[in-house]
Amino acid sequence: MEVSDVEALRSPAGVAALAAASDAGEPLALATRLRAAGHDPHLVSLALTQQRLRRSAAVKLGSDAAAMLFTDDAVEQATRRTVATRRADRIAASGATRVLDLGCGAGADLIALARAGLDVTGVERDPVTAAVVAANIEALELADRARVVCADATAVDLDGYDAAFCDPARRAKGRRVFDPDAYSPPWSFLLALAERIPRTTVKVAPGIDHDRIPPGAEAEWVSERGDVVEAALWFGPLASVPRRATLLPGPSVVTTAPNLNTAGGAELTGAGDREAPVGEIGSYLYDPDGAVIRAHLVAELADRIDGRLLDPAIAYLTTDELRPTPFARAYRVDAVLPFGVKRLRAELARRGVGRVEIKKRGTAVTPEQLRPQLKLNGPNAATLILTRVGTAPLALLCEPT
């Protein structure tokens, strides 16, 4: 897509083509019908592409997506609305008023920041994406509080801003980049940004090495309905704890109001450098949320549920009594077996298990490899958890609580 294509989509003819392209139907037949109705063929192609992108973006952005324009990359990299809204509210609560959004993409974070009452300037170096952001600001009626400039983030004048958010590019030649020094803007710029504007938040890869987290910064991992969707570093006045795991409700709640209420989420905080106690397998097993594991807060979770690890190197917790928690999925342990395919197959057959959910941690066995070997047959279902204690491989037959 070119800048001229974005301009065409914003024209009256483009708006009409977008509206017509929102009709349900097979794309080829719909394209034929739209051209027959007199819509420009090039606009028809652009409009159909935008409607496809809007459907994909709605998973992250809810009802906003229906009014926005996108590029393929912008959809893939867009921040989920639940995450962007919570972040914007946190920045606004810090007392910030004017915010830079560096590398603003299609504008998900910029939109959330503006809706939180902040004056926001988005910076995007790709001219097409910058044009898309400008269109989205106008479409969502936020032009009084938000704007975008097409520029390199490292060349922007920082004077006059009391907060900054940066989502650096973490891809090179189509592949994910895990080394912060290879981000764009680079790690050195991001650290210098936090020095210039103390209220700085930087989005990072969830797999970031804890050794790369600067002293005094807060590192947060965010999970949405059990999936770790992002990680961020909070600097200066925005940092309140060393590590935080945040669990947010899913995207089904984002379609009702511009200022999303993220109540119902949960947060676990701590130093991220403690070790949980280790002990015998109890009556219940807990699989911690990925955000808890990434944040190195398994020990803090063990404190909350009076739990212990099966093995010091594996993030499964156990208790003797059920301790409900939003930070882990709990299972009742029905049987603990030394791992062996024949023994396991016989036990599942004895129990009449024909459907099994297989989870694993600390073992090289893969569910895809094991499942056909079990020869499952029967009316019952079970959860099979594969792990080890020390060097001893185990199979735990469980039921979700």
C-alpha cells in the first residue's frame, strides 16, 4: 500500500467502497458485485483488503477496528486494547500530561493514551503507516488530543514531554529479534530516553534476559486469558516494584466502551529473585500462568497458596489442600506414575480414558509423539501432566478443578 492509497480510502469514494466491502460474502463474488455497482476496481481491492485486516485486528482492538485502517505489519504488531488501556491509565495516573509515542504503528497505544486524557504525539518513520495513524486519529475523533509525525524516533525533539512510550521494532528481515541491542531504536537509545524523560515505558520481548533489565526499572509481563502477550519496562516514577505479573481479562470485554474498565484482572509482584520451597507431591498440582513464570514470581505464588515445587528447576507447584488462585491453573492429582508408555497406556485403558489433555514441563517427550502410542479408547477424559523430579520422569493423571 502507498500513501496515495490511504488518501484514496479517506476520500468520499473510498469511504463508500469501504462501506460496501463490509458486506458478507465470498471475496471474489463481492469484488465482482462492487465493480458492477460502479466502484473503482483499485478502490475495491483496497477496501476488501482493509476489511480483511479489520476482521483480524478486531481480535485485539475490539470495535475500534471497524473504523480504522491498517497495514499487515500494523495488525500483527498492534497492542491489545486491554493492555494499551491499562498502560495509558497508569501513565495518566502518574501525573503526566504530554506523551511521546515512539514507533506508534497503527496507533493502538496512541489512541489509548489520548482517551486517558493525555496530549499525545505519535512518531512513525514509515510514511504509509504514519498516514494510516493520521486516518485513525481522525476516524476515532481524537484529533484534539493526538497527532502523528513521520520521523525517525532517534531524531525527535524530546523537549516539552513529561512521558514517553516506545515500542521498538523487534524484527529484522522478517525474523524476530531477541537481542535488545538489535532493536530499532537500539537499546542504548531507549536507556538514554529514560534518562531524558524519567516517565518512560518501553515494550520489550517477553523472553528478555533478566540480566538486561536496568537497576531500578520495573519489568512487567502481561497475560491475557493465559497467553503472555507482552512485556514492558517501566522507568523512573512509573516503576514501583522490581517485577510484576499482570493477568488481564480477554478481548470479549473490549467492545462496549472507549475507556475500558480492566477491573477483574490480577497482579502479582515481588523481587523476582527468590526460590520456592521444594517438597513431596500433594493432592493438587498448579501450573502457573506464563506471566508469573516469566517474571520469576513462582516463589511469591507459592507463598500465596502455601505451596511447594516438585523440583527446584521446574515451575509446577503442589499443595495438600486446594488453594484457588487466578495465577495458576489447578488440578486434582488422581495418580502419580513413573513414566513408561506401556504402564501409562494400561492405566488409561483401565480408567476408560479416550480423550486426554497432555501438558509437559521438564521432559523431552512431546504430546504429538506420545498420543498415538497411548491407543486411547473409552468414554472418559483426563489431564496427563508429564514432568520429572530430579532425574525421575513422572506421569501425573489429573482432573482440572
